Amino acid sequence: MAYGQPQLLKPSRNDVLVVTPWLAPVVWEGTFNIHILNQQFRQQNATIGLTVFAVKKYIIFLKLFLETAETYFMVGHRVNYYIFTDQPKHVPQILLQKGRQMAILRVQSYARWQDISMHRMEVISIFSQRRFLREVDYLVCADVDMKFNDHVGVEILSSLFGTIHPGFFWLRRDAFPYERRPQSQAYIPQDEGDFYYMAALFGGSVPEVYRLTKACHEAMMIDEAGHIEAIWHEESHLNKYLLHHKPTKVLSPEYMWNNGPLNLTPCIKRSRFVILQKDGKTMRTNDENIEKGFGEGRWPVSPPHLPATLF
Amino acid sequence: MLSRKQKCCSLCVAILLLTLILALFSYYLNPKNQKLKSMLARASMAVRKLRGQQDVKWSRMAYGQPQLLKPSRNDVLVVTPWLAPVVWEGTFNIHILNQQFRQQNATIGLTVFAVKKYIIFLKLFLETAETYFMVGHRVNYYIFTDQPKHVPQILLQKGRQMAILRVQSYARWQDISMHRMEVISIFSQRRFLREVDYLVCADVDMKFNDHVGVEILSSLFGTIHPGFFWLRRDAFPYERRPQSQAYIPQDEGDFYYMAALFGGSVPEVYRLTKACHEAMMIDEAGHIEAIWHEESHLNKYLLHHKPTKVLSPEYMWNNGPLNLTPCIKRSRFVILQKDGKTMRTNDENIEKGFGEGRWPVSPPHLPATLF
């Protein structure tokens, strides 16, 4: 294999952290050579499972999600899509490349969107034992209201990975939207925390994803018995878990972007996996009047210039 | 006299009782005190810790926030193109790593060969290892020697032990050096797989000079040789004859690794040492010996089975003044000078001794223009 010599006296990026204090790589453009990595993972004949939940109205996102996954996600590797839905007949027909297949799995829908969201953890843990352990080497768990916009490949794979949320990464840890009430299992004190991870993309080896989803589900059950619901639902619990079981790779916000103009945030060179705008009122309607919708005042406005002085 | 377990149990009960009393007292004063729950949580945390139960979920650790917009080093590569960390000072927080490895109750094996005159290096090697190597973790030293009775008595810290294993000596020092691969692969199956989680394989003519800890551990690691790291790959002293199994073409190669420090998980070290030994046997049958012996084969192996961590030259230094090479902040594992003529005497007149013209002079300023 021919490739340029790694240059020991030249950092791959001079503007961002590329390895965490526990020596997990932070995956940014420029840090990896995809040809070397592709060869390594092809040698293992790795199979990657991609789980996605399309329940109630969210089924309309499936077509674009899957079509863009065909173009950008793990191209050249074996991929199993696992589509969890309450409407199996409405799953769109997508032409899949060689070595890629799809399984449609029925799940129940809940009245509240928060419950739909949170029960994904339980479903993934159950299916990890029932199917995934035998069928795939790695699991990638993604939200469906997304599209792939650029390469997302084997550089993300490791025993356990989380993705840095694009809305908070320049802030101090006491400003991260962790759950702050000690009564919740997801509680993180003001002086703790590495990053704020987004639950829309996480994964790892099947045993590790099983452990994570099981732990989050159990923690949510304990909270439910204690009549408390964490502020950002399963995402709060994910953050608690990854604080105490540190990921072996961390994906930069390139892997969770809002498709705003890239030139406004210089450290983001590629927008790989993109959050689609949605209308909170039609997509997530409960009996409550007040919506905690995605994109509705949830994130601080990300300043185009990210002042290091905020640290 | 109470046994350790009984003492522990009594202490647990005492602490739990005390905390419960305090908790009840504060509840009585303020029934809705939300601090009650966290106090109980802390109590159960304390009890769990005393019992030695490693409950990751509750261990609380204070350390500075990782700064995503600030590189940990601005002068060196800290992750390889295949996303293996390159371990330098400033890239890791040892407290986080120590906690992770203690939670696993990791045991680290350190293999060293002290054959013929090299036995004189053992004392300093082991004494400095006691001070700097994997302190606080379980360590098994495996001393391979042809003179078991001359292994020095060293006072070992708690959780550390030593096994002395007899090996044969060879007439040629090159053979002594190369057969280490065979011995390590045999003992990996015979003993190491059952006794340790990680293996670290080191040369004996060295001393530890600064912290060498769990930051180096991963499934497979190699160490960058201090003599060549600023050079272009066509200047690395790889084996260049295609007839040898260790052959690497001029346009290939990531780093030049030094065989004086490598390691990983037992299965991976087994695979590496077995492959190198077999490659050397093939070369022997083909009447060729690689230019730098097992080190040439190690480099071939690590080119095609890339390490999951790479140790910077901090882990293999010559103890020269640090201010001459700005990127080296610590000199952790140091190569001792030795007299090639007395240490490695074969029947041959010409010595390829260590430290005798083997390395290019390392320039104090490492010009990036050489790349």
C-alpha cells in the first residue's frame, strides 16, 4: 500500500484536540488515512449494523436517510440496516448496494414522543442479545431525522464511541445541559464531565452497545419509579454513562452538524451527518401545550468565531 | 486477631451505621432535604469502595475539562493515520488512566533477558522499575537468564513479584538477541496467557528514569527509535534486501521502531513474537540474517500489523540533555552506554556494537525541512 509517510514532528491538526486525556482519538478530518483504515477493516471482513427508529410520522425521514446512507455510510463494507418501525408496510423500497441488506423490525409506538425516544435504548439492548451479537461486529445507532452529507466510514469504529454535540462544544462544562438534579440517575455535578455527547449517533462493538443501552434503560426505569424524567431523556443518561465508561473514540461535531455554512466555524472542515430541520408542532405533538422541540430554542446560538477565552 | 476481611467488614458496618444515624438526624430536621439521598449514596459508595468492589458508576474524579479547541501538543503528531495514539507528555491524564486500569485489576508482565555478561544490568533495571514502572498496579517480572543464581535480590513493592526462568545461552550475541522472540512466544502460551493481561518486553541494558505507566498499554504497541525519527522513510535502517523476510521497500514504512521496548495484550505479543521467530527461521534456512536482527523483523511485522499505540522517543532515550531536543519533554526509559568489545564478543573481529556508529548524530534542532 502506497501512502505518504506519517510526519512525527507535524501535528495533523493545529486547531483542535485530536486525542482525549484517556488516549481515545477524537475523529476529525485530517487525522486519519481512510485507505489504511479501510484495508484494516476489510481484512477483518467487518459487518456494521446501523439501527434507526422510524415511528409514527418519523417514517417520512426514512427514504432520504437510507438513500444518503447508501452513498456515504461505510461504503465498500458489509452493512446491515435495522429499521425499527410501527408501520412496516410503509418502509420505502431502497436499492441497496452489494453486501448491504435491510431488516424491518416491528416495535410498538408510545403516546408520548419522549417515551418513543427513550425506549429505543431498551429495544437496542434486547435486539443486541437476540440478533446483533450473531449478525454484526459493530453497531451504529442513529436518529432517523438526519441525512448523510459526506463520508462516514470505518474511522468511527471502535469498542465504544460517542459524538460531540454541535451546540455546546466550546462551552465550559458547567454550561453543558447535563441533568443537574441529584435525584436522577443521570445526575452529573457542575464540576464533572468531559464532553456533551448527542444521542443521535453512538455505537461500538455489540457487547459494549449492549452494556450501554441496558444501563441507560435500567437507569431510566429507576428514574421512572422515582417519578423523575431526565431533562434530555435518554441523552442525559447517555452522557452519564459515557462519563463513567469513557468511549474509546470520540467523533467530532463533523459527525453531527446542522448544515449551516461551514466557513462560519473554521474547525469544522466537513459536514458529514446532518440534522434536518423539523416542525416541532406537527412532528412531536403530545397533549402538552409546551413543546420541547428540537431546534426550538434548545441550543445556544453557536458563535461563528469560537473564542478559546470561554474556557 | 481479626483477619483483614473481618476488619473490613466491621469498618463497613461502623461507617454505614454512622451515616445512617446522621442521615436520620438530618431527615428529622428537614424531611425534604434532598441532600439526604446524596449522603446515602455517598455512604453506599464508601462501603462499596471499602469492600474493594470496583463500582465504576459511582467513582467520582476531579480533573480539568478536556479542551476540544486546544491541541494537547502543537509540535508533534499525537495520533497516527490509522488512529493509534502516539504517547507523549501532555497527551494523557495519568489519573484517569490509572483508575481505568485499576478497575480492570490489570496485571502487567515485564519480560527481560539477562544472559552471559548482561546479568550485571539487572540490578539497576529492576531497582528503577520498582520506582517508575507501573507503580500501583500488579506487576510480574519475568527474568530470563542462564545464571539463575546470580539474579540480584531486589525488594519488591506490594502486588509485584518475580519469576526467574532459565534459558540457554548462544555463542553469538545476535543469536541470544534473536531467540528472545522464540522464548517469549513459547512462554506466552505456557504461562503469560494465564498470569498477566499485558506484556511489556524490554532490553535489560536500560534503566527507568521517569514515569512509565499504563498509558503505554493497548493491544499492540511499539516504540519509536530515537535515532531516526526526524528522517525520511528511505533513510530508516530497514532490511533492504528482498531475499529477507524482513524486507521493506524504500517507499514504505511508517516509523522505525526499536526492539528494546514493545508489547501489548498476551495474544497479540504471542502473534508478533511467533511471526518474527518464524520469519527469522526462514531467513536462516535461506542463509541470510537481517541487518538489525529481530528489530528488522519487528519493523516488518508492525508495518503490516499496525500497533494500536505508538510510544514516542520519550520511552527510548539516550539521556542526553533534554534541552537539545525540544519535543522530548521527559526521558523515561534510558539506554545505558556499554562497551561493545567486552559485552558482545564473538569470534569476529568487527563488532557491530551498540553505540558505535550505528546511529546518525541527532541534530539538536530537528528541521522539518528534512521531510
